[in-house]
Amino acid sequence: MATAGDLVKGAMRLIGAIASGETPTSAEMSDGLSVLNEMIKSWSNDNLVVYQRPREVFSLVGGQQNYLMGSGQDFDSSRPTEITGIGVLRNGQEIPVHLLTADQWEKVTLKDLNQSFPTAAYCEVEGENLSIYFWPIPTDSDSVIVYSRKPFASFAAQSDVVLLADGYFRALRYNLALELAPEFGIEPSQLVYGIAKDSLAKIKRQNLKPPILAKEDPINGNSYFDWRTGEVK
């Protein structure tokens, strides 16, 4: 199995920083791992690169509106880069919860309204965690399903195994070569540039989902969330 160290050394070979069979210094490997992790964090902000979109189930507590999602928090899971959907499980059925924008959440005047289960939710980043506000405040302790996009995990050591979908290792190696080149004062070849660009573009095309066409409102061509009824109109 390929490791993070293999990625770093492979990227160095592509730009001629080391020769085949040559071992980088410990300082070069450490710097290379840092650059790799920085690049991965940057990729995690691109929805067309992130492919981890898990379905996670958590428990609501009657009377509690705000839940933190993060390691060791109310919803104990790594903080996602984006919440793509939420549902409430009731009587074996998954009931969709409408995701509110910041403007829509501000317009909800009765934020302390109570109901057996929520019909809407507002998500907000709070440092290392994600805060989810449910509305109305649920009085029942149902299970809630959260669909999200998860960031790539950083590599803690050179020996960490790279477990990614097909095509990612190549894209990582060639794009890491471009990131490492300035560290060595090297100008990458046009071939490396081309493969780096092409391999990343293929990943984005693979992850691109065609939009679902929705029927527009015949009067104004759009819809809105009615906070009084909890319905999208």
C-alpha cells in the first residue's frame, strides 16, 4: 500500500529534486509532508474534489435547539465542510428538514417556538465545530440524519497509508510536485504541469453531479420558506 511518504518522494522525483532510488533528507520529508497536508486542506474547500459524503445518524434531545457537530461534541463526528441535507426519522420514515440560509434564519422571529419535530435547520461554523439550530425546537427525542461533505484527513506521519478513490493518488502526486517545486527553486516541466491539471480535472468531472431540474413557480419563478408553517412555497 502506498504511503504519504511515497507521495512526497514521488512528487520530488517528478521535479528532479531527487533521483530514482535516492532518499530525501528527514528535513525535506518533513517539509514535503507539511506541504502535502496544506494542499489537502485547500482541496477540502472544493466541493468538486471532495468525494466523502456520508450519511450519519444522531439523536435529538427534547427541548434542545442548538447542537454542535465536531469531535467530542453533541453530534460526535468530524466537522464537515458542508451540510447537504438533514432529515428526521419518525415512525420509520425520513422526513426532510429544510436548510435555511443566514437571511432566512434572521427572518424567523419566533425562534423559541416548540413542536414535536423540526421542519427547518440553520447551520453555522463555530471554530472547529459546526453549530446546527433546529426550528421549531423539537420536543420529541427523534433520530436525525445528517448528509454532509467531509474534508480529507491530514497525514500525521510519512508511514500513513493513502486510502483514496481511484485517480486521487496520481492527482495528488503531480499536483504536489507543483507545490514542492518552489521549495527547491525548480521550474516543473510542461508535462508535469499538464498531467497535474488533467488528473485534477478528471476527478472534478467524475464528482460532478448534474443538477435536478425543478418546476418554477408560475408567478415569480422561485420559492420561499414560510416560517409560520414550516413549508417551502
